Amino acid sequence: MAQQALLIALFPLVAFVIQALFGKKLPRHGDFVSVLAIFGSFAVATPIFMKLLTQGHVFDTFEVSWMTLPGIEASGRLNSSVNLVVGVLINNITAIMLFMVTLCASLIHLFSVGYMHGEERYHLFFAYISLFSAGMLGLVLSDNLLTFFMCWELMGLCSYLLIGFYYKKPSAINASIKAFMTTRVGDTMFFLGIAGLYYVYGTSNFMAIYKAIQAGVAHDITIAGFPALTLIGFLVMMGTVGKSAQFPLQVWLPDAMEGPTPVSALIHAATMVAAGVFLLIRMFPLLEASHVVLPVVAYVGAITAFLAACIAIVQVDIKKVLAYSTISQLGYMVMGVGVGAFAPGFMHLITHACFKACLFLCSGSVIHSVHTQDMREMGGLKSKMPITFATMFIATLAISGVPGFSGFVSKDRILGGALAYSMEHHGHYLIPLLGFATAGITAFYMFRMIYMTFFGHARDEHKHHHAHEQPLTMTIPLMILAGLSFAIVFAGPTGIESVDHVMPVKWFDQALEGAQQEMGIAEHLSPEAEAVHHQAHGLALMLSLAVAGLGILISSITYLKHLINAEAIKKMVGPLYTLLWNKYYFDELYLGVLIQKGLLNFNRMLAMFDDKVVDRIFVDGWRDVTMVIKSFIGKFDDIVVDRVMVDGTADVTAGGGWIVRQFQTGKVQQYLVLTVMVIIVALFYANLGLK
Amino acid sequence: MFPILSVMTYIPLLGMIAILAAPRNNPNLVRWISVVATAVPLALGIYLYMSFDRTTPAMQFVEQFDWIKPFNIQYYMGIDGLSVPMVLLTLLLSFLCVIASWGIEDGVKGYYAMFLFLETGMMGVFCALDFFLFFLFWEIMLLPMYFLIGIWGGKEKVYAAIKFFLYTLFGSVLMLLVMVGMYYYSEPHTFNLLQLAQGHQFVGKTVALFGYQLPVDKLFWIGLFIGFAIKVPIWPFHTWLPWAHVEAPTAVSVILAGVLLKMGTYGILRMNYPILPEATLWASNFMMILGVINILYGAFCAMAQKDLKKLVAYSSVSHMGYVILGMASFTTAGVNGAVLQMFNHGTSTAMLFLLVGVIYDRVHHRWIVKPDGSKGFGGIASVVPVYTGIMAIGLFASLGLPGLSGFISEALVFLGAFSNPKFQTYVVIGSLGILLGAAYLLWMFMRVFLGPLNEEHKDLEDINWREILTLAPLCVLVIVLGVYPMPVLNLMGSTIAKLLTLFS
Amino acid sequence: MLGETLHNIKLLAPEVCLTLFLCLLFVVDGILPKMRTNRFSMITTVVGCLAALVLTCKVGQTPEAYFGGMVVNDGLTKFFRYFFYFTAAVSCYLAFGSNEIEKQSRMEFSLLLLCTTIGMGIMATASNLLVLYMGIEMVSIISFVMAGFKRDNLRSNEASFKYLVFGGVASGLMIYGFSLMYGLTGSLNYPQIAAYLTSTQGNLGLVFWLALVLIYGGLAYKISAFPMHFWAPDVYEGAPTPVATFFSVGPKAAGFAAFIRIFLTVFSVKTAEGNWQMINGISLAHVIAIISALTMLVGNLSAIGQTNVKRILAFSSIAHVGYMLMGLVTLDRSGLTAIIFYLIAYCAMNLGAFWVVSVVSNIRGREDLDAFRGLGWSMPVLGTCMAVFIFSLTGIPMFSGFIGKFLIFGSVIKSGGFLWLALLGVLNSVVSLYYYVKILKSMWLDKPESQESLSLSFYHAVGLVGLAIPTIVLGLYFTPILEFAERTLSNIL
Amino acid sequence: MNHLIQFSSSLQGYLAVGAILFALGIFCVMTRKNAIGILLGIELILNAAGINFVAFSKFRTGLIDGQIVALFIMLIAAAEAAVALAVILRFYRLKQTIDADEASIMRN
């Protein structure tokens, strides 16, 4: 079964090659090649998912040795001292991820056929998207961190190419380089983490690492002074921080909105950014083993969630709002994993992928019809675009955590886990606090977006007049994605008996249970811990409902009924608003101080140093030194020193040559004087030598 | 049996003689002679690759007979895992460069004669196993390089040529002293590199210098290291590189970056490591520091460059830093990664230089940002799409993007170096190089290819078939080795394993 | 008695043969004035030299002193005789191709050249202070005349005047040194002097050192070593190029012959396994090392700033004397083999380099670097030969110059004590590249102003290529020369 | 200095004369402006050597080879003088002066 799974990643790869080489010449510029390829992958992924649903457990691996470097034993026989083995791992998590990724990707491919119609480099767009899908699926399938990292960076490349798709716009190029460089910061640390793993365990295969951690191998090894597991855990976390745009490396995601909207949907909502969280899930046993890293992960997640949510409030660009909401939701997932709620975190990843993809595609269809991204120029589109409105509204309900929708199920569990974590450890109350606050703010700004775009009167008549519903190819994906946002799809025990028995399908929890067994972390809680959890989940349910309702209420008052004047609040809040508007000045900090003033000046100075000083002083010129001497010794030397200056050590030798040549005065008698003087000196030494 | 190595080395020499004899006013005949003179050794090289035995670390295709009996100097040629990749790289790049320099008009005979003479020198260096023969080929290469840079170079060609010649000669005269020293301090006086490596002959001895009794093996190690470090180039000795690369014609700077830089590291692995293992261990920390400096220094300087070729030159300094990092780690993965990086850097930098040459032939300037601050190039991706595509491949290969060859060797170097507990802090600092590498290459890609079109270059015509022919094999190599590196990696495995037994 | 003199004359056959050719020239000069201006005199000189070469092969190999110990015939003499006659033949061939020697004074030139060659022969075979003085003076006085051969040229006259004054004083010092040595040891023959010096068991007085310094002064003038090198650049630049060519190789080698002869037979004694060991009390190794270092430095450093190619080559010949003296530091077999090989290599490459300068001065009338501009492209054969000679002079492998330096550094490093000297020598050869390549830069790297393609006459081409080929061949395969040097050294008296 | 003592007393005188002549010769060569003056200096040096040889031949060895050398020295001095005068004559014809410092066209 694992061999067929390889096909999932190979189809889009083949599509990329075909598209890149012959895209332009194919009919319809070859968009059908990519779409067929991704649907093919979906077709292969579904039976695996079905097998998981029916049997509740699926496991298969397939390995091939990629690089073997021989070493010589004492006996002189060649053994393979370094053997990099790579392959495919299919377990419950992979099956779910495969299904979700291929589903979202297929729908987004379909959507972009309509959205990108008429674009100048149409065929290249599909080439890049296929390459990206191949990278993402490769990442999901790979059973070791090396190929994981390779696909990870391949996706980084595709996001660079796709963000910079409209390369005529300077802002797009800057955004693409910013994205690539920021993620690369995270990737470099992640790679060091992998190197650490090879150092500690000699392999980066997940299964091998799980077994080694269970066996308690290598708890005492230190790398460069730090305990090994903590350092590796931290480095792996930094990989996620880079890729999933967590604090402090979150600056690139909002700018990544420069790319076409399907790209934002596929890459910057559903899959790539989720890969960071997927990494945490894959490496959860390692993080858990190091005890120090998990709380850090939780705090990073919580802080990112809260900060991003606040910024989203003030955004006017529809895609920017969604971008910040993505960062915020990712913060949720990271917080979930951080507090040990590993299963809800993964669940939120899946649910978020669906409804966030739907939200982005809806915003895409809105932008496609009104040709602007600024919400202040929209309004009253409800009547004009009924299907887009309906699907977008469902997705908004899901993300705001309204019960009955998938978002509620996963977010509630995460908040429950966070609460349980803080109650258990009698500390860290900041994490659940930030969690609930973010939940409220999320509801607030999502409904603000809905009201500003669809409700109220049209602010710009010309655009309103043009608004029209999108063709079927674009609306069908919206409907399917909206459908997935309903809770029954993922229903699982919500802790409330009455609600639970209504939800017939518990497949998700069974799958996660099986996965935890494999990872060796199925913690069997002690009775009182069980009670604390139960109590926490009940409390969390109440709190999240209250907070979500509050958010929606405030949002409707200000933006639907206009009872509170948003402008007045803005003035009253004043400096806080500008702080939020400038995204806490992170951009200025990174780009301005760190890059412009710090790095580039340093380079310019170093290059000048290399060219002028090292090249000149050590090698080419003693000019400055001779200048200093000149100023002291005065006129006579001025004549001698000036004529000596030629070029560097060459100066010195040439200078030496010049001095020696001055003895060659041309007058033969002076030669004789010199010769006789040398002979007298020689005699003096001979005499001295004799004594 | 058929002396394949000598034949491969001397066919270009025959080609040179044929060219000198060819009539003056027929440049095409000269070009075709040189194509044949490089194609035949390439074909033999492919046969060599096929029939090379990957399992034994011993020397293969050995040719050994007495040359100068009184000094026990032998004509001793042979290749093993270390030299095969370099030999193949030399043959391939020479063949491609001969095609790439089709556009040379003035002094065609002189140019191709010098070029073929250079190839003989390079082949000799990689195949020679007798120190005297090695030194002979090592210095012979300087002559054609001086004339190639000096006559067909850019504006400051004369200064660059003499600087290159003086620098490398300084290095190689130190090597001459070490060679003679090793001859007289080895028990049965010999120049044979394999015999010199037997029995740690130089460990105890000392020599008097300025009144002190200095240990002989450390002095030899330092002398050889300086000679080879100038070639690599390693940090304090690198200032000739930007000059020589910028002023040399395209094909020559490809060979300079593709092959000549590797001779330094190849020399260290061929001589310093096996003959003076104790001294190498003694100096491993020192080499690691220099490697890290090379990486960061090259990257930082590259960031501030405004000339395309100088940027690629400094990037070579940075990439060679990885090789030194890998070599100094004494781990299987590290050293294998280093030798693979020598091969991969050869292909990816050759691509970059060829591409810079393509744009230079059309526009006759290489300014990313003109000295007066105005834009050199801008947004030419829309005008020359195919060229941009190939440049992207070359760029991302040298960037170390997974899926292309640069990543594999960088990964091996870092995995290897990291698994040696002594050097972990160095590796962490060195990994900054990966980050900076991405920065300056992407900055260049953005400034030259993306953004609004610079009107000056509206009518730039795209890459033609001849240029594609030179770049295609390199693209294929870069991609194939990125996916499955074993075809090149298994060549060197057994030799490096045997080499490392000295250090375990 | 008669039989013995006959035997002695048979041993002196080459010199005798040359004298006969000299007389022939005198007679022809008197009888057939027409022969003065054509190539007859060159042909006779060359034939004379070849005949002498053949006779030297015939002369017996067994080392013996004859004419009462005043003259000795052994391996050293045989080698240097080959050397002188070859140099004389080539210089004469070169001179007749250059327009600096007018047609009417061709006869005189050949006469002077033959005479100098005989003088050099005597210097090499002398094992008696008087005979040595005769030989040196014979060569010097004729060289004064040859230096000033271009009568109406101011620079040539100035060259001969300087050479005259400096040479006169130097040989004066030398003969005064000889007188003191004669006074101290009571004999003129080297063996007796050596016997006396060994008998003093090391407590040699100040007089001996004074004599030694003065004798060194005289000999250093001949090979233009450190304190006595001042005359060389001016004389080489002023003298006509063929004469300068001859000066840089012939008399210099003769000086070396005398230097080695005195060193080996007077100041040291032959040890068992064929090396030489200083007489106790005289440890000159460090003195020679310092002299060689200073000579190298003076030669190389002064040459850097020069623009006149002849002057560059003059300084380079001083530098090469410095390299050769390094061989004498250890006085063992490898050192002397190195000197012999270096002399052979130096002869070929230096003759070639000067020959190119002579051809250029034929065409362009002047010898500064601008005259060489673009000559590589207009005369490829000349350019390539010059490249071969220049790279060989610098010591780049594949050329004989490198092998010379390789052997010299080898002998120095082998002795172990003088690593600093080897380092200095190596750095000097890097510095030497700087000014040598300036010549190639102007020949090849600079484009010629006018595109006129000059043709190199066959007369010169034969000579140049004839010298370039051995420079390359010796660079690649030099075993026969080593064996020849071995034979030479094995039978020194 | 003990070697000199064993010679008979009168040798001292000759050697002293020789040495003085030698010193004068060198001094004369170095200081005289006039080219002919320089030649005189050279002749003085050669004669000093001649005196030494004759003195040693009489007192030290008693053989006549010292005197033969003196003869040869005179011979060579004559030859040298002839050539020198010819060169100086040509020098005068070209530069109308025989000041030694004039001969310095070719320098460093």
C-alpha cells in the first residue's frame, strides 16, 4: 500500500515537469494536466483514508537506501558506516493528512482554473502549484526528517515563486524574498536540529526515534554544552516558527498575500503553514521527552494567537484579515500541541484547513468580481453573490467557534486542554487566558469582515454594479469546503453526554488514539488527573460559548447596526490603534534596523575592508603606514618615501630595489669606494672572528 | 595495458601542437581541432567512469616507470576515489568551455592552444602520484592561465594576471621546499606519495631555522597548507580571486572556478592528510576556524558586490568554505560531503559563470547596480524567459536548495561536521552561511531578472542553441545528482574510508 | 725530458689548436684584406672551437698535474673547456648576425674572441697562482677592449672605461693578495699551499685572512658576486649586445672555474666518500651563505625598477650567481653537481635571452621595454622562444632553470643547517618573476601599434630554437647531465 | 704576528714599502678626478704587489719564482696601460674631457 502511496506525490511532480517544459504549447495551456494529476492523487489517497475509517488503523512502511558511505572495519572489510535510508510511512496521521491535503489541493486547483483565466504566465502558475503539491504530499508521506526537510524547502521555493508570480510589481518581489528569507531562517535552525538528531540517534527515521525515546536513549548527551534533546527540540520548534509564521518570524505571511488568491488559499492557509504544526505533531514524543521545550511552544503559540488576532481587528484589506486570522489559528494549534493537547491540535489543523481554504476562496471570488481587496469599497454584496455569501458565512461560523461547526469542536478541545494544563500545573494561567481572549476577538473580526463586505449599503456604486456571482467551476469548491465545515464530519466526544451520543461518528479520536500508541505517548491519566480534565473541559465549553457569543454581539452592534461609531473608538484608543496598524513595528524592526542598517552596512564595510585593507595593507599597499612615517620624519623622507610607494608588498620590494639601486650611481670611483668599504668591514669581522 | 591516463592527459597537448601548426587565417579549423582534442578525452573519461572499481581503495589504471633514476623520480600516474570525480569534472568543463568560447575572435590560435595546454596541466595534477610530477603539472598550469587572463581578459587584465601568477607562484615555491625536504628526510629518498605516506616517517625529526629546532612534519604541513590554501582560496590568501575571476574571459573563469579552486582542497586531501596525519590532527581546529571564516567572509562580501562576476567569485569563496568545514571534521559523512561539494560546486558555479558570460556577450557590462547607483539590469525575465529559467536552476543549485545537487553536499558536510562533538559550535556558526547564501543570490536574481523592465535591455535576444548546449549537461548533472547522488558518491567512498582510518 | 714536454703539450692540445687558428686568422688578415668583412673569420672561429671541443674529448681522463704542477688536467677542466668553446662558438655566430658589430671590424672581433677563449681555458686549468693571474688578466684586458667595441658610441666607451678602472683595481687587489699568500706559504702551487695550511693546524694569522679577502675580491669581480658586482649592469648595458651576451656567460663561468678550483684544492681536502671538507680553522660555509644571499638580493631587488631589458638581464645574471654560490655552501657532491647543472642550464637560457635582445635591437634599434611592445604577435617564434627562456630563468618547472634551482635548493636543504638560505632563495625567485614577466607582458599582453608582421631571419631562428629546445628537454629529462656531472666530480685532482 | 718575526729584519722594510704603496694606490684611484690619475693608482697597486713578490722570493723562499711573477706583473701592467690609454683617448675624443665623473650616463 505504501508503494501506491508514492504515486500521490509523483503525479503532481510529473505534472510539473510536463507543464514546465511543454505547458505553453498544450491546449488550454495545460491546466488540465495539473488538475488531473491532483485529482489522481486524491483518488489514490481516498482508499487509504477509507481503510482507516473502516478498520480504524492503518500502518505500512516502504524503505529504500538513498546514500551509503562505506567505512572500513579493523578487518579491512568495507561496512556502511553512514547509511541514509529514506522511505514512506503510512499511519493514521498520514492517512488523514493525505486525504485533507489532496482534497483541498484538488478543490483549489479547480477554483484557480477559473480564477487565473487569462493570466499572462498561466501555464507556469499551474507548474508551480503542481510542484508545490508534490512537495507537500512528499512531506506528509516521508518517514524521516531528511526527505521531510527536502520537501519542506521545496515548498519554500514554490511559495517564493508563487508570491512573486506578478513579478512586475516590486511589492510582490519584496514580499517573495521576505517570505523565502524569513522561512529560511527557521529552516537553517531546523536543519541543525536534524544534524543533532543524526548525532544523537544516528538516524532521523520517525519510528526509530520513537522507539529510542521510549527506551530512554541518550538523555544525558550534550551538544555544545546544552542538553541534546532540549536543544534539538528548540531547533525543531524554530523550524515551525519560521514555516508557520509564529512569533517572532510572522512578518512574512501578511505580505505573502501579494500572490494570487488560490495561492494564498492553498499555501498560506491550508497546507504549507500547516506543515510546521505537522512537524510538531510528528516530533511530539521528542518535544515531550525534553520537558523544557513544550511550555515554550505553548507560550509561543498563545502569544502569536493573541497578537495576530489584535492586528486582524484593524485590517481593512480582506486578505490581510484572513492572513492574520491564519497566524492566529496556527498559534492555537501550536498552543494545543504545547499544552499536550496533541490530538485536538491536529484536529484543529484539519478543520482549519477546510474552513480557512473556503474563506480564502470566497474572498477570492469577491475580489475577482469587485476587483479590489479593500473592504471599505465593498458592502451589500449579499444580494449580488448569494452562494459566495452563504459559503463564506458558514465558514465564518465555523472559525468563530459557533457550536455545530467543526471549528467549535477542535477549538473547544484545545481550550479545554489549555485549561486542564494550567489547572494541573497550577501555573501558566496566561495561556488559557490568551486562548479565550483570542477566541472572542476572532469571532469579533470575522463577523466585522462579513458585515463590511456583505451587509449594509454598497459604498462604491461602480464596483457594486459590476459584482456578479462566479461560474460553477469556482462555486462548487466553495460549497464542498463549506460542507466540510460542519461539525458532524469530525464529531467526537465533546465531553457532554447528551451531545456525544448524537455524534455517531468517532473515527477521528480512534485514529488519534492508534497514532499515540505508535508514538508511545498514550498517557493513561491517573484518576484525579482524569477528573481535573473532565472538569476543565466542562468549564472550557461554557467559557468558549460565552466568549464567542460576546464577540459576535459586539461585532454586530458596531458593524451591523452601527450603534457604536467605529471611528470614535479608533480615536479614543489612539496610540494603541497606530501600534496595531503598524503591526507592532516588526517590519520596521527587521527590515529597517536589522537588515538595512545592521547587515547591509556591515557587508559594505566588510567588502570595503576586504578590498581596501586586506587587499591593500596585507597584500598590496603599505601606503598608509608609509604616510604615517612621512608625517613624522619630514621633508627629506618625503622625497624618498614618495618615490618608494608602488603597490603593497610589491611596494616594499620595489622600495628595497630602489634603495639598492641608488648605490648604482654610475660613477666608477664611487663603486670602488663602496667595494673597499665592504672589504674593510669583512676584514674587521675576520679579525673579530679570530679573537 | 592501454595507458588511459597518459593518453587522456596528452591528447590536448597534441591538439595544441596541431593548432600551432594550423594555418593562421582559419579560426574554425582551430575551433574544431580543439573540440576534438577535448571530446576524445571526455569519451575516454566516460569509459574510465564505467570501468572504475568502486570497492577497493587502491590506485587504479596505474602507470609507473622510472623517469630520472639518480633522484628516484618516477612517472607515476594513477587515480583513486579522490581523483576520479575531479578528473571527470575537468574533462567535462574543458569540453564545455571550448564550445562556450566559440565567440572569441582575436588571437583564436593562441587562445585555444593555451586552453588545451591548461587542460593537460589540470589532468596531470589530478592523476600524478609522484610529488615531482605533481609539482611539474601544478606549476605548468600557471603559464597558460597568465596568458589567458592577461591577453583575452577585461579592463584590468594585466594587473589581475600578474597578481594571480605572483600569488600562486609564492604558494608553489613553498611547496617546492617541502617537496625537496620530504625527499631528503624520507628513509629511502623518494618522491612517491604512497611511499611517503608509509610509517609516519617525519614525526620525530627536527630542522634548524633561525636558531630554533622546529618539528619537521609541522613545518611541512604548514608549507603545503599555504601552497594549497592560496589555490582554494582560504581567507587571508583570497584577494587574488575577485581580480582573476572578474578580469578573466568567461570560459577561463569557468575553468578557474570549476577546477582550479578544487586543486587546493584535492592537494590537502592527497598530501597533507595521508602523509602527515599527526600534523593534520594538530591543525584541525585551525582549519575549522578558517573554514567558518571563509563561509561567512565570502557571503558577507558577496552581499555588497555590484558586479555579477565578483558576486559569484565571492560566493565561490563561501562554498569552498563548506569543503574545508567538511574536510576538517574527519568524519565519513563530512569528508565524503566535502569531496562531493567540490564536484557539485564545480558544476553549479560553472553554470553561473557561463550564464554571466552569456549576458556579458550581449550587453558588455555586468553591473547589477551601476557604480553611479543607477540600475544595471532590471526585469529582464520577461525579455529572456529561457535564460531566466536556466539561471534559476543554477542559482538554486548553488543556493543549496533540496532537490538540486548543492543541498546534498551541504547536508552531508553539516551532518558529518555536527556529528564530531569537537566542532559543533563551529558548525552552528557556519550554518549562518546557508542563510546568507540565499540572501545575496536571491538579491541578485531580484535585481537582475524581476521587477519592472529596464528599457535599456528591451531588445535583448534570448539564449541561443550553442549556449544551451554548454549549459544542458550541467543542468542535467545538477538535477540528477540532487535527486540521487550515489553515482558520484560511491566513487569516493572506499578511498575516504581508508583515509579516515588514519584519524580514528 | 723532450718526451715529457711532448706529453704535456698533448694534454694542452685544445689551447694549442686554438692558438694555431689564431695565427691562421692573423695571416689571413694580413694577406687577404677582402676576408676582413665577410663571414670567413666567423667560420674559422667556430671551426676552431669545434676542433678544440673534439680535442678535449681526446685528452685523457686520468687527473694529473703537468708542466711542473702549474696546470692540471681533470674532470673540471674538461667540463669547463666544453663550456667555453661552446659559448665562444655561439657568441661568435650571434655577433655576426647583429648589426652592432660593423662589417669591417669583424676580423678583430673574432681575434679578440679567440684570444679570450684561450685565456678562459687557462683560467680553468690553472693550479698555480701565477698561471691563474695570467689567465684572468688575459681575459680581462681583452674584455675591456671588447666592451668598447663600438668606437664612436658614447655608452660603449663609457662601459669599457668603467670596466677598465674597476677591473684594474680588482686584479690589483688580487695580485697583492696572491703576494701575501705566496709570502705566507712560500709557494705558488695550490697543493703546496694547501699542504702548508694544513700543517699550521688551524691557528692561521691575520695575514692569511687579509690574503683570503683580497683574493676573494679579485675572483668576485670576475663572477660579479656581491661586493664586486657594481660594474656589471653599466658594462652590460653599454657594451654591444653580442659582447654582453658573451660576458654574461663566458668569463663568468671561467671565474667560477677558478673559484671552485681554489676552494676545492687550496682551502679544503678531499674526504673519503668523494666529498670535500674544509681545512680545520677555515669555516667559510656561513661566509659563502651570506655572500650568496646578498648577491641574490642585490641582483633581484635592483632589477625590479628597470626599464632597459639588457640592464634587467644584467641584474638577473648577478642574481643567478647568487643562486649558484648556494651550491658551494655545503661543498658536498650534490652541491657541486647542482652548480655544474645550473651552469649548463644558465648558459643555454641566458644566451637565448640575450640573443632575443640582440635581435630586437637589430629591428628596433633600442632595448627598452617599449621596444618589445607586441613583438610576440608580430614574430611568434621570437616571442615563444623568449617565453621559454624567461620562464626557465624564473625557475618554472618543465624548463631547465627549474631543475637547476631544484638541485641547488636540494643540496642546501640536505645540509640541514641553511634552511633560511633556501627560503630566501625561493622568495627571490618569486621576486624575480615580477621583473622577468614584465618583458613577456610587453611582448604578448600589449597589442603592437602597427600591424606590420616582421619575419625572423632563418639565421637567428636556428640559433634561438637551437637554444630553446635543450632548455625544455633538460627541464624534462636530465639524467645524462647528472651522470656527466658525476663523472666530472669523481676525477677531480 | 709570530710568523713575520722569523723573517730577517730587512724584509720588514720591503713589506712596509709594499703596503704603503698599495694603500697610496687605492687612495689615489678613489680620489683622483683625472682619468689618467686613476691609471696611475692602478699602476701603483700592481707595483706594490711586485715589490712584495720580490721581497718574499729573496727572504722567504729563496727561489726565483717570486721574481718571475714580478716580471709578469710588469708585463701585464704595461698591457693594461696601453689598453687604458687607448680607451681614455677615445673618451677624450668623444667628450673633450677626461674627468672620471663625466662617465656616468648609465646609472641606477
